[in-house]
Amino acid sequence: MSTLWLSGCMRSSVELYCFIPPLFLLRTDGNECIKANAKSCGECIQVGEKCGWCTDPDFLKQGEPTSTRCDELESLKKKGCKATLIENPRGSQTVDKNVPVTDRSKDSIKKLSPEDITQIQPQKLTLNLRSGEPQSFNLKFKRAEDYPIDLYYLMDLSFSMKDDLENVKNLGTSLTVEMSKITTDFRIGFGSFVEKTVMPYISTTPAKMLNPCTGDQNCTSPFSYKNVLSLTSNGQRFNDLVSKQQISGNLDSPEGGFDAIMQVAVCGDRIGWRNVTRLLVFSTDAGFHFAGDGKLGGIVLPNDGRCHLENDMYTMSHYYDYPSIAHLVQKLSDNNIQTIFAVTEEFQPVYKELKNLIPKSAVGTLSANSSNVINLIIDAYNSLSSEVILENNKLPDGVTITYQSHCKNGVIGEGENGRKCSNISIGDEVSFNISITAHKCPKQGKAETIKIKPLGFTEEVEIVLRFICECECHKTGVPKSPLCHNGNGTFECGACRCNEGRIGRQCECSTEEVNSDDLDANCRRDNGTDICSNNGDCICGTCECKKRENPEERYTGKFCECDNFNCDRSNNKLCGGNGRCECRVCICDANYTGSACDCSLDTTTCLASNKQICNGRGLCECGTCKCTDPKFQGPTCEICPTCPGVCTEHKDCVQCRAFGTGEKKSTCERDCSYFTLEKVKDREKLPQPVQAFPLMHCKERDADDCWFYYTYSVSNTSEKIVHVVEERECPTGPEIVPIVAGVVAGIVLIGLALLLIWKLLMIIHDRREFAKFEKEKMNARWDTQDNPIYRSPINKFQNPSYGRKAAVL
């Protein structure tokens, strides 16, 4: 079994399988218009904002499929489609309602109703969306001064809140006085809650149902939620009704506050909510039950989110489970209610986590007896009203939206931060840049409506989205046109849009006929085996050539055997940049020839200075001289690097550039920059004739009687190159120091030699004299007494008085 993909279809020998993915999923890197394989103008413009459709009936070449009409605008123009015949609808927008934001103060004489106050602008727009093309607009928000406020106080009346009730009884008048500093239009209401009236939340014994408290405490019967006072501007009435309220009781610690919040949110008519700022103060000293906890009392039905108040009492607490947090978030947001949780210090962590899940909510610390409730409410209101957060309802499939905020002090937010601005005071104005993009058309192309609003506010912006899913030329299409093979399609936008079950450029074939071998034979060139030269698909016996990612490259021909990108290249350019490629052969421009159009027929580049072609010493081939005399070089065969006189001619320039000397030293830069100089260390490093182009070895003497060596050569590109030995060979004078040192050293050495000789002679003389003395001594025979010159070493003296002394004695 053989298979072949045909424009989104796979054909086997038995059946045809087609898969048409959504156009917006086909976008990849590269030319998305070509990759989309669009079969009609409508499909083309849904691919992306860069795509256009050529409506020229004669635009397609042989072998090109209908989808070739869809391409980027510049590519279509390069292919020969006139700009006036390119369908390229653009998106647009209109502002349907644009009431300026209200600018007034609290002290204004004229009082406006809530319906007459505008804080957001514009209020309604219509966007015409082209796939991939974003439509952006600015939304302005200004927090109005003296804006009306509705506040509903929802209080836990379990027994632990007994002391709190006493402080709340005067809340109506006190809070009205404080809120009058913010607005002149303030209303207040009151409601209370305890718990579901089933076990195990309360005791269902008859006595406990009458008085759930113990001892002598007088408590009212337990209840789930009670609307004590609908919203009113009468603060004294609030005090009177709240004063009559009694504490109740229950068994477990968490309370049924979520049931009460749900009823307050959805029972707008009974509570009396207006389209103004809506505040819900939830006061408790305990936790809360949520969805699933009702199973403990045998309640399994999920909360339906509807109003069930009869005589201002919630009557279905025993029937419906507690609402979930997500359910509460939805209902509070839908009804533009901002929640303030006034809870004791013990439960702060729990309600702070809850606050993170409920947009436009705040948490305040309630004192043990609720004595600080007024300050808590004022602070929480200021915190909530100083921040604006935009939200939108669910977007249609394939539509995206982005926000960019421009807040106070030049702060710009992107991404999720682009939805909000903080630290907004009364009278401050901020703006948001909102961009909406469609990535595909919805089914049937019907218009959709989305709404954008600031959380906690009743005002909203209505945006009608209309999708551009077809071209203008679609309206003038001719159904069952004879141009589409006996009326098998609609001729629109310069091409046939085939009826279901028909394919081909003129809808000439049905999908049932695609697998015919006879039709395939029409797509084989010269009875070969390759269908459409392996460069296309055979559809209805006609080749539809494949498209290339590069829009300027394409296959053509009856069998897709031709292309415009496989011709010879020169200098990495197709056809040398001097021709066009047609069916893999270069068609050269005038004055060019060769397989790659790289051979110029112009001989002006070969003219020498004597106006002869190649100086009479060569042939001009493709605009370049081919020198016939090997001694001559250069672009016009005028350079002879080995001719006599070359060394003398260039001597002065080489000397000044290499050594900074010579006659041209002062004009070296001006006169001697015509060659490239390269220095080498010694003569052995100079290039030899076998190593480089034909060159001349030179040896010249300068004014200092020094020799310098260099070579002169001209490359095939006519570049003159000089290699010079970096050191000159100069004659050297006598070395004075060595000579003087040698003379002095010679004198010293001669003197030392004479002294040694004299010393040696003296030693010899002394030895001879001593030997002579010894010899004479040996010859002497006289005794010491007979020695005439001998004298005794003993002398005798006589004391003259020696004898007289002896006589006297």
C-alpha cells in the first residue's frame, strides 16, 4: 500500500484521509503564510496579520497550487501581484459610548444620583479583529468624590459575641457620623448569623431549641441567617433594631457565616443594594464552615447560590451545604461587593489567608468587645478604595487580552500588575492600555461581547468583538461558476473555492477520483516513476508543486521539474547576481554570459593607459586580462616586476617607509603608499620565486653606506607587495674599548712576566751563592782555638775591695 499527502490529505490505495488543523496552530517560525497552505482568501487572512491574498486571476504559474496566492505582502509584490489586487483587510475600532468621568466635589450644590456618576471611560466599544493583529485602547478611571456607599454589617450572634453586641447597638448613628466625612449618601444595614439548625452544629432538643444557652442566660432560638435591617439611611433605626437583638448559641466552634455571606450577596433586592460602593462587614470571633462540612449533618446537596429568604430568614440551611470559597468569590465579584473581615486576634491568620483568595477584601483586628469597630471599618474602606483592579469575564476561544497600567507618579505596570493601580486618592485619575488579540475566528464568525470592570465597582466597559473572517472580495463571489469546472465551486478572490468533495485548482476532480492510477500517469514525466519530479503532489492528474519556506523560491512546470533556485552560482550569488534563474538555467542580463552569468562581455575594464586592450600583451576574457607574456602582470598587463630598473625605481619609497630615511622622507606618505610593505627578520625569510608571484630581488645602498635588501612583486589582484629585511647591513668602525683594554692588559701581562723572570733569576743566583758557601765551609780544617779571629765569650773582672773586707772580718 502506498501513501501520499495531498494538501492536508493522505491518500492510500483504498481511501482518502484528510486532516485540516486549526489555522492558528500552524504558526511556526518562518513564513507562516506559506506554511498555512490556505485554500481561500478567508483562510489566508486568518493565518496572521502579515498575510495577504492575490486576487489576480493570472497570478499563478503552471504547477503552482492555489495556496501560493497567500503570502506576505512584499513577497506577493515581488512575484508580480499588483498592490491593488492584494486583499489585506485591517482591524478597526469604534467608541460607541464615551461619557466623560465625573468631576465634582462633596460640597457641590448639585447632588447627583449614583446613575449619573461616571468613574470609568469609555463605556462601550466595538472592535473589528483581524487574526494576529492586536487592537488597543485606553481606559480611564477616576475615583469620584462623594460617591455613595452601602454598608451591610453581618454579625456573629453566637454566645461568645455577647459583649460585642452591646457595643454594636449604637453603631448606626456613630458610623453615619464618621462616614459623612467621606460621603453625603450613606446607607447601613444589619444582619446576623449563628449556625445550621441541625445536629451536630446545635442541640436539637426542644428545650435547647428554645434557649440554647446554659444557666440563667436568656438567649434566642438558634438560626442560620437573619436579615434584621435592610439598607437604610436612618442610623437611629439601625440602633433601635440592633438593640432588640439577642445572643443565641451553638455547639461547635466554627460558625455558619458562609451561608449568611452567600445570602447577602445574592439577595440584592431584599438587602437593598444600590449600584454604588457595596461594603460587607463580617464580624466574628470564630472560624467558618465551608463546602463539605455539611456532610456531618447529613447535608450533601451543594449550595445552589440562590436567594432563599422568607420573612428575612434563610430557610434552606438544613437542605443545602455550605458554599465553597470559590463559589463565594464568584458571587461577591458578580455583585460588586467588597468584604471587610472584622475578626479577633486569634483568627487573624485564618482570615488573612481567606483574604488572599477573595479579591477586593480586607482584614481588620477586632477588639475583644468590638469597641474599635468604627475605626476598623474606616481604615478598611480607605484601604479598599485606594486600589483599583480590573477584571474581565470569560474570553471567547482564541482571544487574548493584555493590560498595562499607568498609575500615579509615572508607575507603569505590566503583566498581572498591569491590571491594577494602588495608592489612589479621591480625585486621582489613572489609565490602562488594554490590548485584545484574536488568534482565530469563532464558529460561524459571530460577534462576541466581553466586559471589563474594576473590582468592587458597578460600572463596566462593554466591548463588542467582531471578527474579520472573510475578505471583501468574498461578497462578490460567483457560486457555481463555470470557471470552476462546470459549477463545482465558487469563483471568488481570483480563485475557485471548491464545493465539498471537490478538489483541484478548478475543482475539476472529486475526492473519490484522487486514487486513480490513470490520473497519476499524467503526473509522471517521460513515463518515469517519479510523480511530479518528487517536487509536488498529483491532484486530479495535475501537478501542484510544493512550496518553499523562502517565498522567493518556487517549483514550476507541468511536472514541477523546474525551479528558480538551483542554477549555478558565482561569488555566492545565484547567476552571479547578473541574471535570473529559470528552470535551473541562468538567463543572463545584457553584456554577461557563462553558466553563472559571471563572464562580462564589456572590454572597458581591460583597456590599458595606452588605450590598448591588455596593453597589447594579453587577451580580454570575461572583463579580465589574461597576459600572454609571463613577464607582465596586473589588470591590464602593464606591470613588469622583473624588468630592469624596478629596484632603482622603488628604492627611495622602500627606504622611507621601512627605515624613515632617504630623499622621500618628507613626502613618504603622499608618494609611497602604492604598495603593501611587509618586514622580515633576515634575508632567508624573503619570498623566493617559487614561493610567490614573479618578483624581483633587490639590494640597494643608502646614504649611510648601508645595504638593505627587499623584493618587489605584483599579485594576481594587482596588489603591489614589498618584503624588506628589517635590519640594514652597515660597515662597522674600530672598537676603541677592546683595543685600549687589550693594550693595558698586554702591558700588565708583560710586566708580570718580567717580574716573574727577575724573581726566577734571583732565586737561581741565591741558590748558587748558598751552594758555594756550603762548599767552602766543607773545605775549612782549623780548630776553634787556632782560629785567629776567635774570641772567648767569657770576661773576668776582679773586685778591688774584695780582700779588705775579708781581713776585717
